[in-house]
Amino acid sequence: MEIKNQIIFQKGLDSYEFAPIGEDDVTNHYVKALQDQKSYVQNIHENISLEKQKAYVKKIRLSKDDGIFGLLVNGQLIGTSGVQNIIGPGFTTIGIFVFDKINRKKGYGKTLVWASSYLLSQTLGCSKFSAGMEKTNIASFKTFKACGYDILKEGKYDIFQESKDCFIMKLNAPDLVVPEDISGVRLA
């Protein structure tokens, strides 16, 4: 979905931008991060190349109800957020990815979840959000929980042709929790 809006804000002393990304934002670093995170890309069943990832991002950008966003910190792309079912009935689904392990456990995941939920609720009127994760992915569970998401249901789901124990979490937009130290938020 072609989305033009973005969020600009501060977190501590750092400048943040959360904005739609396009094919030109896909770099070798981006692709290497996806390749290094095997569990994130198991559904692809092939090696990811720069050209294939650019085509994938373009496909999302041109879709009628999906989107992909990047989180830039001081001008550096730290991670992405993919969203599905933006204009459809029901829940808008959010998935996040922080590229480098060195950038994990620093609050970037919470910022991605918050920014995705905030931008879509403020600009497109999305009011219900969901996310799914394996029960063993405690970091993801805590990230969404910290932003106000609660367990909607849990059970076994087929993920990449394997049955996995999962949580499905939900958020109603008014319950969104802003991560610490975020200030100067403006939509652009």
C-alpha cells in the first residue's frame, strides 16, 4: 500500500524517523541481516538476494492492504515493521524485525511496535491490531506486552509446516503504551 505518512520524534538524544520504505532502502546490510536471522525467513525456502528483497518490498508497497516501514535512528536503518490487512475488516497484523543482534534489547523493538500502531491508527484509522509469536520467543512477547498488547488466544499453529505453540496478541488503539523517553512526536 502506498503510504506517504511518517513519524518523526526524539528518544533521549537520538533523532528517529519511522517511514514507509521502498526498493531503494534495501541494502546489502538489510539482506545480510535477513540471511543471518534464519528463523525469521524460514518461510522463503531460498537464499535471499538483494534483487529478490527489493522485488519483495516493491510487491508490498504496491499491494492494496499491506505495508512495510523502516525505523531510522540518526539516519541509520535499524529495523523494519511489516503490516498486513491495513484496510480490511478485523485486525491489522504487525510483525517487526531489528536487524542486528547488537541493536537488540535496546528498546528498538518496542519503538517499532509503538510507531506501527500509532502511525496506522492516527493516519488510516486502524483501531485493532494483532501480532503472533511462538511462545518460546519471550523477547517478542515482552515487546508487544510493553506496548499494551494482551493475549487474545494461544494454541498450536502451523508455522512453516511445523506445529508450534504460539501466542496471538491484540491491541485496541486507545490502549497503546508509548515507550519511555519518546518526545516531540510529529506526523509528517
